[in-house]
Amino acid sequence: MIYIFKVSFLKFVILFVLFVKLTISSSQGKENSLLLMVTDKTCLICMIWEKQIGKIYSKTEISSKFPLSRIEIHDFVNYTKYKLEKTSITPTFIFIKDDNEKGRIKGYTNPEMFWWQVDEIVGD
């Protein structure tokens, strides 16, 4: 009886430690990287991107490395969380890693070109 309790407790401790480790490692990646989309609610190209890419982006592997955050262009003018070059083009996609800009995509043409550009920026 005591043996079964020890084994069960040991399994619980191992699973708990593994869970904590995985939680910390996954949250660190999200805190250190970001895909910031500068958008405008009246931007037709932004709407097309949302329909073609935006609805599936969260399901992609890249979203775990660069979670998507949207910001309206009129709010981006005063954005100071990171030192980023301002833009007047929507959509603009800014990849941020370790508080620095890793790359950016200005505009959007089609899914193939977008994913190719993403791969050029984040491909390590």
C-alpha cells in the first residue's frame, strides 16, 4: 500500500515538474517575440489579409514563435513599447524578437508571397 502511494506521488511530482517546465518555456517564447500588424479598419488590403491569412495564422507553427498582435495605424504613431520605425503603409507586419525589430513586411499581395517573406525573416 505504501509502495503504491510512493509511486503515485512520484508520478505526480514528475508530471507537475514537466508541466511547469513546459509552461515556462512556452511563455518565454511568446514574451520575447511578437508579430505586430499595423492595420486600419478601413484598409481593404488588411481585410483581404484577414480573410486569407488572419483566420488561420493562430493555427500555424509560426504563431507559437511570433504571436500576432494588431494595432491601428493611428495608435501606432504614439506606440513606444519598442523603438520602431514608423510607417504609413497598411498592412505592415513587424517581427519583434528580444525587444528588437527582426524584419518587416510592408503591404500584402497574396498568401504565397506573404509566407515566403515570413520565411525569409524568421527562417533561422
